[in-house]
Amino acid sequence: MKALPMAENVAGAPELAAQPGRVVDRKILELLVCPVTKQPLDYDAVRGELISRAARLAYPIRNGIPVMLVDEARQLDESGGG
């Protein structure tokens, strides 16, 4: 299994581990977009989140399942990071 560096776009990655022992299918991640902006997401392997830079939101991945609810997303700071 190949892990992506922090906040790299998911295209081209085989499988992505959201949490130890949990794997998120790359094809599913490629299909997901930000529910607010409809823009592609970046995968943060360190935090186990999908990042929407346009909306400045980080969507959590819990038990290998991306939680694409705005109410569950973490607001990013002005620089676009944590």
C-alpha cells in the first residue's frame, strides 16, 4: 500500500489508509468532491481528512468512510492548513 504525502491530490494513488487498519478505495476518493464548491479534494494522510482548499474545510475520514457533511468538517485557518 502506497501512502500519499500530506494533502496530495488523490489521483494516481493506489489505496489510501485513513486510519491504521482502515483503507479507503482510491476510486471512491477520486469521485468525491466538496459538497460546497463541487471542486476536487486533496487527501491529508497525516490527519486522515479530505481537504477542500476552495471552501477551507477538512472532511474527516472515520472507520475508512469519508464523512462529507459540512457540519462535521473542520474549518481550516487562513493559510489553508490545520
